[in-house]
Amino acid sequence: MKKSLHVRYFAVLREQRGLGEERVSTGAATAAELYEELRARHGFTLRADRLRVAVNDEFEPWGAAIRDGDSVVFIPPVAGG
């Protein structure tokens, strides 16, 4: 069953997508499945093991289930200076 999610992107993902956030309709069951779907769709260059994921403002493991209406954030490594 398809679910509607609010997805936010930061840093390099935001640059590669050209958007900071979007509504996504997906059949993905987990955060990992969602990221791989979006990576294929948008051409993201980072593998999931280089990112953190938060679901509804809480860091979660990649196997975390996602549900209709969830907010998902993919957080790439950030270089500081």
C-alpha cells in the first residue's frame, strides 16, 4: 500500500535534488528502502551507510518502519571549518 511521506534533504542531497523537501508517495516499508528508491530516482551519490536517518524527529536505524504521514530526514556527513 502506498504511503505519503514528508521528506527533507540537507547539504549534498539538497544540492543533488534541487529541493530542500518534498512530499513522496512510496511503497517502501523501511527507511532503507525509501532511501534506495529516492537514490535511484534522483541520482543521489551517497550510499546509505554514509548517512543518518531520522523519522519523526528521532534518529532511527535504517531498518525502521515508515508509516503514512511520517516525516523522514536524510542527514549526510557535514564538514566543518
